[in-house]
Amino acid sequence: MRQRFARLAILFLMLAGTWLAAGSAAAQQPRPDSVLALVGGRLIDGFGGPPLENSVIVVRGNRVEAVGRQGEIAIPPNARVISTEGYTVLPGLMDMHVHLMLLGHGDYDHWDRTYRSKWRDVIMPIAARQLLLAGVTTVRDVGAPLEDILAVRDRINRGQIPGPRVFASGPFLQKTVPPLEADFRWAVSGPEDARAKTKRLIDAGVDLIKVIDQDQMTLEELKAIVETAHAAGKHTVLHAHRAEEI
């Protein structure tokens, strides 16, 4: 048994290739007394150790209770048993930089003009499902129209559509914004405007604040964003893709 798993909160265990939880990862909230046993697969635990063959994983409620090999771990008599023989089992993956409004398209101008009206109801749900099918159970969406991404996040949380747990920033905050992108990029003009726009995002229900092109902002503007976010208990993410930003 690997005791280091005893306190590991579980969101989702992905059986590579075939098994996908019904609904969404975020909405899967098992009863505290429910017991699940995943039996027979090859376990990659994420700690860098060798794969564990013929594994048994016992989950009680939303916590991993025991991990080991068949014959070494007792399976509770009331457990729901799922055979994982022939499959690889691993913890759900996390992607810290996604945009659900994009589906791999490289021509952003064409994409924005052609598919903008489909982001909330078509594109974002498809992207969320693709991530879940790939074993990604938590994502940080760091740039999208505010109402669209919050609506999709909340639909996933309610179990209405499948998808990973989403932590969303809503629109980028930056110094200047192309007109075509104004619904998912908000221009900042001065410290008071920076503070007001950050507060508007927080009041709307975002999970974090995203800043880009911060090398073009004044120090006072950046401080206004970060201090407002921190006062509300929110993290700030800075997109640094140029030497000046870093």
C-alpha cells in the first residue's frame, strides 16, 4: 500500500483510451460513503516511480483510501468494482493555459470573424469535451469573452455538459486592444481604470486575473491590477512572451 495517497483529493481517475466519466469532472461529487475500486490496471501514479502492475485503487467518497497490488489490498464488500485490466490508470491531468474559444486554428483573424457567434454554444463545449477525453480534468482558461466563459464554466459545474474543472480569467487586461478583439481583451488606461476593470471582472465571478503586454503598462497600472486582485483573494497571471515582459 502506498500511504502517500491516503490524503490525496481525487477529482477524476482516467482510464486511458476507453473510460470517460459521464457528465463533467467538476460535477462528479460522490457521496461520502460511496466506495469505488479500480482493479487490475497498470498504475502510473505521477510521483516518478515505476508503473504498478495489477493495481488496486480504492476510493471512498472523493478521496483515495488505498493503493496497491491485487492480493495486497482488501476491496471493501460494498465497493463498486470497475475492471481496469489491459488499461493504464493515471491521475487526471491539469492544463494551466487553455483558451476554450479556440480549437487549434492558427489564423486568429479568420477564426474570430467566422466563429465568434458559435463560441459559447458550440466551440467551447467541444473544446471542453476534447480536453476531458484526453484525460485533462482541470484547466485554467486565461482569455475569453467574460459572459461566454463563465456560462460554460457554470454549465460544466452543474453537470449540464461534460468538461474539466475550469478556472477562468475572462478577458485579458492589456494596454491597447485591436477593435476585433475588444470582447475578450480589455484596454487599461490609467491606474483607476485598471482598478475598475479588475474589480468588474472579480464582481462578475472570475477565478483569476490575466494580464498581457504588461511591459506597455505603467507600474502604477500593474500595481492597481495586482493589489485589487489580491485584496479579493485572486491570483494574477502575466503572459510573458517577449523579453521586455519577462
